[in-house]
Amino acid sequence: MVIIDELYCKGCYLCSHYCPKKIIKPSGKRNGKGYIIPCIAEPEECTKCKTCELICPELALTVEEGAN
Amino acid sequence: MHPLGEKYLRKNALPLLWCPGCGNGTILNATVRAIENLGIRDRLALVGGIGCSGWIPVYIDADTLHVLHGRAIPFATGLKMSDPNRKVIVFSGDGDCLGIGGNHFIHGARRNIDITVIMVHNQIYGMTGGQVAPTTPTASKTKTSPYGNPEMPFNGCELARASGATYVARWTTAHPRQLSKAIAEAIDHQGFSFVEVLTQCPTQAGRVIHGTADPAKLLDMIKANTISANAAKDKSAEELAGKFLIGTLHHDTQRPEFAGYYYEKIHKAAAAN
């Protein structure tokens, strides 16, 4: 499962752009800094390729092993 | 925060000061992974120059130097000579490494001292407000070249190789897996290692040179402008014009390393007396 740290995310959406399944979408929710944070729209589609985790400039994304 | 971030970053320095979508964070991410894979945290020394990229080592919780503009390589040379067991990594921007510190860079490469230089190439002086840099493409409009840059950009990898660097690689922040692997290889290599990272600067280079501040679009542009070094072998000069070669461009394990050579001589001289 993919965990997005709302405290550190700056809403650049590089994770969303590089997600091969395109399942990371804007959530419409703002964090404390005022950035619109992303969410995992279809968690069951995630293949755990970890591209989002590697590209994240804030180290705010974590892909955990186990069930989605 | 990612568990590796929890493990390696200075919590009191967070959040990272870079603009949203800046590639420096991806390089920090890749470096932390390389350090974790090599398990060298205890004998690590990080040196940062001036500029946005000079802040990368500041966030890593290890021995860190943040030094004068362009003088990261001389400080790293001194550090390596005084403590040759250290793994010294220098983070430098394109202006810091090729502009102000250009002379130090070529002499570091010439000596083949065992330091790893990670050059963040964003085509512009970002922190100071978008002035023309030694890597700004010809004819690009910036704040200090409003009618187009008349100069030719430096090719950092060619310069490093010609100056005598023994490990030269180039990747982009759109290739985080390969980048992390290249950084680990560069740290592991005995000799002057140079990794150039093509990266997006949405605030300065993006808006001023490329006409978009969207980091994803900028990264796509950078990726489209590269070609793998293996694929480039059977391409003509016209097809390669303006393209950046990516991959490991040079790897020489034969040349002796400077600090090791120097200490060997010192021990020999001491034994002779």
C-alpha cells in the first residue's frame, strides 16, 4: 500500500506523472502548507513498482509490501 | 516520510527548502538509497558548494561541510588527504562546478583523487534569480541574456573525461533507479568520479528558458533530449546534435588514485629514514 506523508508533500505531482498505472490523482484536500495533496485513487491497481517512491523529491511517499 | 528519510535526514532541518517539483530532492532520495546500499554512513563526509544543490548534503545526517562558492572540490581534496579512509562526496551545481569552480574541477580530475562529484545540471543560476550559467543552451533567453545567450554551453562529462576523471556518468532525475545505481558505483570507484545529473528547475530554468513551470513537462523535455550511450554508437552526428548521452560514459580502473599513491610514498620515505 502507498502512504503519502501529508506533512512533507509539496504537490508537485511527479509521482502521478510517472505512475505507470496512472492511479495517483489530486485529492482536493490541502495540507498545512496549502498544497493540494495527491491520493491513490485505485489502490487495488498498484503493482508496487516503487517509481513514485523513487521520484518523490520530498521522500514523502512510501510503498509498503503486503496487500493493497 | 519514507523510512530511509527517517533514518538518514536531519529532522530539525526539514522541510526541504527547494521549490515544489525541484529535482534536487530526487537526487537526495537517490543518494540516500546509494548510501544505504553501500552501508558507508560511518565513514562518510559530504561537501556542498553554494547554490540550491549545495543544500543536498546539509539534509543528510552525516559529517558535512558547506563551503565557499566553487571551492567544494579543494575542501574535499583536503579532507580526503587528511583522512584517506573517508568516502567523500561533493554536491555542486553547474555554476558552482563549471563556472566559479571550473579550475578546481579540472585539477581534481587531473589528480584522480578519490572523491565523488555529483554535479546538478539545471542549465541556470537558480538561487540567485535566473542568470545565464556556463551550461545554459545557446540562444536561450534568461534574465541576463534577454536577446538570447550567445555562448556555447559546457559539456561537463566531456570536460571531466578530458581532464582525467576515471569514472564519468550522466543520468537525469527522470531515471531515479539508474541514478542511484550510478551514485553507488561512483562512490565505490577508487578515483575521481563524476556524475552529472540533468535536472528540472521549474522556478527559474522552467519559466525563463523552457516556458513552463510544470515539473512533469520539464522532466519529459529533459528525457526527450537524451539518448543512451549504447544506442548513440551507431547514430550519425546529425542525429546526435543537441542530445545528451546518458549512461556510464567512461570507467577506468587502471590509473592510480592520488591519496593512496601519496601515502604510499610517505610511508616509503619514512621507512627509508
